[in-house]
Amino acid sequence: MSTVLIIVIVVVAVIVLAALLFGMTRGRRVAAERRRERELTQRRERAVTEHREAAEARTGAAQEAEHRARVANAVAERERAEARLHEERARAHEQGLNDDELLREEGTERTTREERTTTREEPVTYEDQAPEGEYASARSQSSTRDPSTTPDPQSTPRERNGDR
């Protein structure tokens, strides 16, 4: 019996060792599986974050592009309106409706030519041409204005005084 008992003890020990080894490897497999699941969850979260950030950036870029397109559209509309204005002015000139404007331009050209041919020693300035009274304030303001700016000869008296 002692041999049988030794064999039984050895068999039981082998079974216990096999069970322990199997349990350890199974525990390691379970732990490894949990670790893989955690890593996969973290990767998912990173991918979600990256995609959301990319989506936000592209949304911002799309909004900026839409804004630029609206501005470009407004510029194009303005250019079309200016083209229509010039076309209408051309039609008016063709029909002779704006002859007074052309005559006014001719009169100012003739006046400036005559001023250049005068033999005065001092140059003709805006202050010399402004009449008394209503435009006297223009004289006082002209000393504070930038001397490089001169009033447009076709402008109205209010525009000459800076009330545009």
C-alpha cells in the first residue's frame, strides 16, 4: 500500500500542480484580455477626441470659407452695381441728358487754365478764391488742414468745408 499511496500522492500532486498552472495561465490570459480591453478603450477615446477636434477645425475652416465667399459675393455685387451705374451714365451721355455735366467740367478746366496763366507773383490759393461770409470759416480751417490736400473744384461748398 505504501507504493499505491505514493502513486496516489504523486498523481494528486501532479493534478494539483496542473490545476495551479492552468489557473495561473488562465488568470494571466484573463488579465491580458482585460489589459487589451483597457488599451482598446483608451485608443477609442483618443480616436474619438482626434476626430472631434478635426471636425471642429474643419467646421471652423468651413465657416471662414463661407464668410470669405459672402464677402466676395458682396464685392462682386458692388462691382456689378458700379458697372450698371457706368452703363446708365453712358446711356445718359448718348441721349444727351448729361450735357450740363460736361459743360461744367469744361468750365472748370477753362478756369484752371486761366488761373495758371495769370502773372500774379503769389500763387492762387483756396483762401484767395473763397468769398466772405459763409465760407470765412473755411479760411480759418484751412490753416489747420493738411496743405497737401486741395478741395475738388467740382465739390459743393459743404464738401469743401469738410462736411461730406
